[in-house]
Amino acid sequence: MPTAPLPASLRARSDREAIVADIEPYLGTTVDERVEIMAAPCRAAAESIAAHPAGDRILAWQEPRSAQSEALSLDLVRRARPTG
């Protein structure tokens, strides 16, 4: 019994081939077109959250930062500030 070839998404490929396949639909698009491509899922997410009964709470929630992340952030701010 012959086996069917794997779909393209399941075939082995290099990282370069994977990246090219991911960006190929966007090659040749204008900045305005790319903005719209990115804005569409953002609008859908905003509409979904607005329709949710706990939408305000969802938007207000922030994941707690780890101590390591907080220390790194403070270190970067210290380095960015001019000394003098």
C-alpha cells in the first residue's frame, strides 16, 4: 500500500527554509499593508475581551515579574541614565 506524501508543513526543512516560508506571504507588501495585517488580530482580540464579562479584569491583569527580571530591568535603567 503506497503512502501519501507528507504535507509541506510536516516535511523536514532547514531553519532558513522555515523562515522564508513564514515571511513569503508578506514579501512585497507595503508598510500600510503590514500594519493592517498586524492590526486585524489585535482588533479581534480587543473585541473578544470587550465582549467578555470580566474584560476589565482581563486587561488589568499583569503577570508578576520574577526577582531576576526586576533586577535586570533596574540594572538596565541605571545603565541608561547619564552619570554626572
